[in-house]
Amino acid sequence: MTIEPEFDFLIVGSGLFGAVFAQQAIAKGKKCLIVEKRSHVGGNVYCENIEGINVHTYGAHIFHTSDLRVWNYVNQFVEFNNYINSPIAIFGNELYNLPFNMNTFHQLWNIHTPEEAKKQIENQTIQYKNIEPKNLEEQALKLVGKDIYEKLIKGYTEKQWGRKATEIPSFIIKRIPLRFTYNNNYFNDTYQGIPKGGYNRLIKKLIEGASILLETDFLQCRSELAPKAKTVVYTGMLDAYFDYCFGELEYRSLRFENQILDTDNYQGNAVVNYTSSDVPYTRIIEHKHFEFGNQPKTYITKEYPSAWKKGMEAYYPINDTKNEMLLAKYNEMTKLEKNVLFGGRLAQYKYYDMDKVILAALECVDEFFS
């Protein structure tokens, strides 16, 4: 006698991909079970409320998109504030605006016009004009020249990747956006902001109506859990699903050092990058500024890039030739899996902005139900 599965979908992971898929499936009258390894839902957009501040537990998450479908979709569930990401960079005792724009060029060279800025960059890049870059350093020098590279790219990038710029492939920075306007808005997208009250509100709305199992590792309980649903939606690590049969896909990870400070304003900005190599962290996040907080205390996070080992949180895929070949093998394996959908940054081994994750989940639902 065949027992009918209790759920239509078992969704592994409650990050944005899993949560959006659950919302869409439930809206179509389907029953969903979300299985989450952590003690909380939300994946890496989860926030903790500390001293009245919504702290981005797994690093800064700033929502931005030019996709009207995605923007209209998320605004069904939460209201966004008008936060604009305008990071600054500190190199030694010098401070620069990001992204690279006329404010940056004025701070570097004391120039005032786009024509002057373009001339400076041309003078510094002309010697590299005809070279074929063999590494990131040569690529950056060809694109922006010595000053921008040495003060704002080299140290930060080497910390981020854990290797010398001369050892990093040139394709990592195929282009470096230069703006010849006095515009500090980091993103070019039409829509930008932070959910009022934090991302937890968004996730809570998305998974409303789903059954949830926290602190449950699907891969350790696969034989017990998988039969509970007609279809599994897997958003975990791709290589782990196949028990690393071809080897481990590589990542970079992050270590966070957090502090509550007895001041209402530590650095005056949500994001401050530290671009010199002698500072071990890449940036300091002051979380209250994402929501224009006026709490009497503040909460800061220093981000330290680190090597990744199995069991650590995987943040940034290393998309070099070796890992791309490994990924191709695992992707072939996914085609053999029956009644399993793979989606999200870990299952696709892809660095995703939040809007792209949401769109991928919406399109996955579209395709499944078409």
C-alpha cells in the first residue's frame, strides 16, 4: 500500500529562495514543509534585535533592484525605507567616497571637472593600454591606473580573496565602474532600501502557512524526510547533497567581530571600507544607520574575510576554472534527481544579489506550474 505524501513540497532552507518558493506554492493551495538547519528562519538575511537595533547577523544586506516584478512582489509584504547605500573608504588617514566618482577623484587629485579626472586616469593607464592582463593587478592598472588601484583596490581585494592581487585571475574585475558625476549612490538600480523593521518581517510574511522544522539537517535525515513530500526544493550546498562525490566546491568565508558601543553614532555611516593591507578587516558595519536609528547605543560589526573549510558558513563561491569544472559535474548529477528542484546561491554555487534570488525563485515556480 502506497502512502500519499503529507506535503506537496519539502523546502530545504528558509532563505529568500526557499521562502519565496513557499509563499508562491502556498498561494496556489499547496502544502509546504520547510526544513531549516539553523535555529531561526531567514537564511543570511536574518536580523537580531540588539539594543533596539536590527543587526544584520550574517553581514550587510541592502536591497536593490531595477526589476519591477521583484520590487512589486516584495512590497506586497513589507514597506521599504529610502536608505541609499553610499559607502566610504579609509586608506590610512585618508577618506574617500565610493563608488569611484567625482568626489573620489577630487579627494585623490584635487581636481574639479570630469575632463580633469579623465585626463588623470588616461595618464595613469596609457602605459598599460596594449598589455593583455595576466592577473587582477594588471587588469586594475589597465582600467584605472596606479592611484585608485593602490589606495582603493589592492589591499581590500587581497584581504577579500586571501591572496596577492598578482595571483588572482584578471576576470574577477572585468570592468571597474567610473562615474564622472558627483553621485555617491553605490547602486545604479531604480529601487533601493531596507525593509522597515528589518528582514525578519519579510521572511515571516513569506513563510506564513508553512510547517517549519528548525535545527534539522535535511541531509542527515534525508531518508526519513524526503518521503513526506511529492517534491523537494533544495537550497543547501550542492556538493553536500551528493556527499562531495567529486570533491568540495570552494568558498571564501567571513568572520564577524561585534561590539555594542556606548555612543549614539560611531562612524556616521552604515558601511566604511578599510582598503589598506595593514588593517586586518575589510569593513565596519554600523547597523543602526540602515534604518536611520537614534538609539542611545550603537552596534558595530568588523568583517574579516577568511579561508573556508567544510562546516563553516560559505559566503562567496570561488568561480575559477577548477571549481567551474567541478560545478559542471554536479549540475549533470542534478538532472538525474527525480522530484528535486535545486535553487538559490548554495545549490547553484552562484553569488546572487537578493533581487536575483527572488526572481530565480519566482521563475522556478512559474516553470514548475506551467
